[in-house]
Amino acid sequence: MDELIPLSQARLAELPAEVRRPRYDRAALSPGMVHIGLGNFHRAHQAWYLHRLFDLGRDHDWAILGAGVRPSDALQRERLLAQDCLTTLIELDPKGTSAEVCGAMVGFLPVAEGNGPLIAQLSDPAIRIVSLTVTEGGYYLDPASGGFDAAHPDMVHDAAHPESPRTAFGAMIAALAARRRAGAGPFTCMSCDNLQGNGAVLRQTLLSLARLSDPGLADWIDSQCSFPNSMVDCIVPATGPAEIEMARRFGIADAAPVTHENFRQWVIEDDFCAGRPAWEEVGVTFSDRVHAFETMKIRILNGGHQIIAAPGELLGLATIAETMAHPAIAALLHRIVSREIAPHVAPVPGYDAASYLSLIEGRFANPRIADTTRRVAFDGSSRQPAFILPSVRDGLTAGTPVSGLALVSAAWAHYCLGRRENGTEIAPNDPHWASLTARAAEARRDPGAWLGMRHVYGTLAEAAPFAEAFRRHLARLQSEGMVAAIEAYLAEP
């Protein structure tokens, strides 16, 4: 393009005709939702659904206010406010690339110690839904029991200082306390993270924290607020220079564009204590079978990502699409899911496990999606227990194979040594990287040291079919490398 148009409300009309833009008057929008953890996924997924609903002339009192509780969120706020909270969404379809500007977000709250601005906004009765994407590991769960981790320093702080909390959950509780005092009523608390029963997990965290300082308030939240479970799905890579350049090719100067695949899915329980937008008009599925949808997605898509990410990184493959172009890794994914995961996944409307796997294989192979193996491999200490080990436990209970899933754990252990097979360093890629690296080094002599992480594996070290396969695979990884380990697994009867 000869001239780049800075993304802003004032210059929307100047964007090239090929760029889809809001068909509604953004000045007429008013906020009804606050979303905490405003990263790429939210802007490509939940915000897009509202944006398209606004295009239909519906529910303009449900616009989004962004929020964050970490110092790093302040930079995101600065970027987005500078462009009137607009986002360029770039769809990377194998058949072509298209762009649209999403305008569903109308503000971003200041990030402040004690979360005063967030608490004040959540106390406003106009806010009827508070949604979150704070990552799978962000709910203060005890890794061993799955229960609430009351001993975590953040939770100890928020229980002792409920008026000036440091976490999103503490801010939600403080705001609900203010709403209760003012008779303003509750709001719906909606997790959009990849957790089985994410609404139930959010309820547990919020109520457990509230009980530490005000049991009566906890009872009120329990009886008045709703916590719908939901399943969210769209592959959304991180934004870097390449993504910013993609926006520039459409003539747009956007400091924070988002690329995404040409697939979205959102399944939600219809449990909203203070009303909701008419999301069903733009493709959202409301269902009382969210658990089944969640299981299929978490076990096959998220689990599938974990199957291929560490092997890809170890072999120096930069993107998920590159792993799918590697015959051994593609075969690994297909065999593990077909033999060891799919038997424990019930069908949902529109898909059985086999057809869903075929869908996922196609999505992973999309060469236009530069989703990095590094991003997908991040935080294995949370993702392996959430996405892989439930299938291990189901397989052990049912007496079905778990050898491939054991190879996934062995590949993760080998990955945490921090070296690719070409000798290059793998930079720290987990909040607990130092301890994982030490365990991985110890496992070179004693594989049981890795499975001995009870906060990750529980009692699986004592399950012979899994533990013995893990030892066998790790030994081959150490002596012969990733491809040899995969080929040995593929040759198993």
C-alpha cells in the first residue's frame, strides 16, 4: 500500500474496501461486560462474536471493557487505547487471507496496585458479565488435589487485604461485596479458559477465597452469581513483527493485530444470572452438554497440541504446521489419538471422535497459521496434567493402551533438558523451568525421578503400564533421538 492508515475510529472510513469494518455506531455502544486477561484469543474469539452481533443491530449495551491485573497488561492497554480499542483480525484461510476490524471493545481499565479501578467498574450494576482468560494455571489450584490452594501467597494476601487485592478473583469478590451492600445484584462469572468444567473451577476459586475473609459474602455469591461452563476454540497465534506486517499489507498501521484460523466454536451453558447477549444469533451453541464438548476439545485438540509440540521443538520445527508436514510426527498424532484418546471421548452433535480428529489434523496443518511449537509447548507443568494425563488415567481404568501417552511425557521430560537435537538451546519455557530442568537431568540416570513429581503425576509412577512405557521411551530418546522413539512406538502391536 502507498499509505498506511493508522487504526482509529476517526479513520475507519479510509480503510481499503476489502477490509470489513464495524457496521454499527460505536458511539452508541455501552459496556455490559468486563473481560480480564485481554490477550489475542479473547479479541479473536469472544469479542468477535459480540462484534458480529452488534453488526446485526442487536444488544449494543453489551460492549466490552478490557482489564488486567499484571503490570505487563499496562503496555497492552497503552497500545489499544492509542487505536480506540480497535483490533484488526486477520483470518488465515488456506484459500486466502482476509481482514476485518473488530470494534466490540470500548475501553481498557487502568492497571493499578490494589485494583481500585477494576473494583469500581465491576461494582457498577451496568456490568452484568465478568469473563476471564487467565490461562489454565491461573486459578490457584493445588496440583495434587485439584482443590483450592489457600497457601499460595497471592491468596494469603487477598484474604488478608480484601479491599486491595492483587488478583482478578480478589477484585471480583471486592466488587461483589460492594454490589451486595448497595443492593445492585450479582453478575455472571464466566471463565473462557481451557479447563474441564471451567465454570465450576472458577466458582471453587472465588468462593474459597471469599470464605477466607467473609463467609457470609461467600454464601451470597454462591446463591446469587452464576458460573456457566463453556468451551472455547480458535487457534490464535501470538503477535510479532510478521503479524504486524500482515496488517500493513492491508494498508493498516495496527500495533496489536491478531491472526487466527478460519474456525471458531463456542459452547456455553445457558446460566446467566443478570442476562446475556443473544449470542446464539451469531453461531454460539448453548447446551447442557458442555462437558462432552469440552472433553472432546481438551483431549483431542489441546492434547493433540501437547503430543506434537515437544517433538517438534526437539527436531527444530518452528511451527505446528511444520510438525504436521513431518511424516513421523503426523503419524504419532494420528495413532495416539485414535488408539489411546478417542476411545474415551463421547460423540457430540456434529462430531464423533474420528471426524473431530480429522478436523483437527486439517486445522493443525494449515500452513498460513504461524502457530509456534514454542508457544504450544509453554507451561507443560499445567498443560500436561490438564490435557494428557486424564486420558492416561482413563486408559489405565479401561485397560486400553497408554504407551503413546507415555511417550508424550517422555518427550516433555527430554524437552525440559533445554537442548534441541541440533544442539541449540531451548530457552526457559515454563513457570517452573529451573526445577523441571533439574528433574530432567536427574531422570537421565533415574527415569522415576520425573514421574516422582506427584504434583504433576499423582500416583501414575505406580501404574506399571504407564511407568514402564515411560522408562522405555525415555531411554530410546536419550540414546537414539526423537524420530527413532516415534518409529519404535509406531511399530508396537
